Amino acid sequence: MPLDLRTIYAVAAATSIILGLLQLSAFATGRFGRWPLWWGLSSLLIGAGIVLVVLRGTIPDPVSIVLANTLTWAGYLLVLVSVRSFAGLRTTPWHYGLAVVAPMLLLLLWIEPGGFPRRAAVVALLMACCDTAVAREGFRLARKNGLRSAWILVGLFLPTSIFFLVRAGLVLNGHFGEELFPQQPVPLHWTAVGAAALVLARGNALLLLAAERSGSQLAALAESDPLTGAMNRSGLERAVAALAGQAGQPQRAALLLIDIDHFKALNDTHGHAAGDQVLRLFADVARSQLRAGDIVARHGGDEFVVMLPGLGIEAGIRIAERLQQAFARAITARPELPGGPTLSIGVTEGDTASQPLDQLLLDADSALYRSKRLGRDRVQSRQEASVG
């Protein structure tokens, strides 16, 4: 015997509540931020709203219609809040409250039995707007954060926004009858089952987003220096390999090997805390002076590597001198730091596709050695080192 529509709703409600409890358990671990909280509450509210819908006809209409739709709509909106929280965006509480309460006031005007088509159309339109907003946030996550799984979020929510728009039109044209659970079967009512299943399935798209972002963060941690935030040697090698593999892109690059002069003496005199501040300051200065695609890596204790894709040695020398000047200004602006640290820089250039990174570093090190031999606080190129 096939299950009736009320039974399908009851199963959807139970599933939503169980998912909500699991999602709140994930939040309780403290590993995922606040977005699982909103996600879990969303599932619980949707489940509670559907339970009240299932009881329609056995409990007062204000409860099974107005309260049920309010809980369901509040839960639906929390899906958007959860996605925005995942993206690091905030939702103003009073805006959320207004978005929940205001539309539901309309349902009070149509609480009579014949008001079903208008109520169903309003709810469908609200859900279409919410799905469109979630799809927009997914698009932003895909473009801004580079999360490919965000396109799954877009692919799940954008079609359902169209589905709900079509549903609203069909309801208003009388294709869904005059009540939610009619005595005689109405074929289009079963589309609600598919919609309920999609609502439950789409929430799991956030799991894919969380897994991908966690993987990206772990990879970034493995390839970055924890003190300065610059790349470490592993990150530098990966970035250079990626640069070498870009077909059709400029593969020439200038490489700067940078040493903070007398850094050991600074550590011995002022302590390692002062030395750490100087290292972080240089990394910040370098990032502020370079292009988005340039590479900054910590090569050793007080040595840094800067890779400048597409530039030759002349441009590399100009940028090295600019780094020296910017670092000197930054040191002067920080009176709490020990005065006097300067930069010795060796500059070379090469083809990242044909020359190994170690060879480029060796050439730059030769130029850096000449800079130190000539008195430090200067920029030397590979050609100058060869001539010398």
C-alpha cells in the first residue's frame, strides 16, 4: 500500500530533526565555528514546523497553519544565516526577526480553509527568494574563496528557487486544489515531497564546503611559516613548480634573496622576541610592496626569498631597492623596535621551466654574498657578482 502525503511529511520531519541534532553535535565539538549551530537550529525548526503541518486538522488552525509556517520559514532562513556565517558574514538579529515575522502576518489574513492557495503561494515565493540568496552566497564563495564545492551549493539552490517560483504560479492557478491534504489525490501535491527531500539534502552541501576549506587550510598551514605567515621552503617549491607549469604564461622570473643584517647580534642584544617582531615586520612590508602574484618565502632564520614572475633582473633590482626603503621607514615608525636593521639583497633572474630552484637560489646567494662583503645594506645582482 503506498504511503500517503501526510506520512511522507512525517518522515521528512523526523529526518530533519535527527539531522538537526547531529549538526548541533558537530557544533558542540567547537571545531567548526558557529555555522553548524545555525544549520542545526534550521533543521530542528523545519522539522518542528513540518510536525505541526502533519497534525493539521487535529490541532487548531492558528497552530497548524500560522505557527507551522512561521517555524518552517524561520528554519529556512537559518539556512541562509548558516551559509553567511560559514562565509564569515554576519546577519543582523532584528533584520532576521523582521524577515521571519512580517511575511507570516499575511497568513493571519488567510487562515480560513479557502486561503490555502494564497498561503502556499506566499510561502513558495519566500522560499524562492531565500534559495536565490543562498545561491548568490555560494557564487561568492566560489569566486572569492576558490571553493569548487560552492558550485554544488549554487547548483542545488538555484534550480529550487525556480521550482518554488513555478509552484507559486501553479498554486494560484488552482493546480494544487484548496487544501494541503485533500480527500482526493492531487498529483502535483507530490512535488512537495521532492522539495522536502531537496531541503534536507542541500544542507549537506555545507559539509562538502567545510571539508574542502579544512583541506585548503591544512595545506596552507603545511606550506607557510607560522611566525611570519610567509611561505616556507615546501610552499616555495610548490609555487615555483606551479609557475613553471603554466603553459603560455611568462616563465621568466626575478629572484631576490634577502638577509636582515646583523640579525644574530640583534637577537643576542635585545632578545628573540625583538627579533621575531623584526621578522614579522619585514614579511608585512614585503607583502605590502609586492604584486598579488609575487611569492614571499622564509628561507632560513633571517633569510627571505622573493620570486617575481614575469620580471627580469633590472625590475628585480628596482623592487629590491624599494623593499629596502620601505623596511627602513617601517623600522623608523616603530620606536619600540631596536633601530638599525638593514637589508642585504642578492638579485638574479632565470627561466623557472628550465632552471631548478636550487640553481636560482645559488646564483642569488652569490650576489648576496657580494653585498655583504661590500659592507651590507645594499643590493647586488648576479651580473655584478660575476664581474666582481
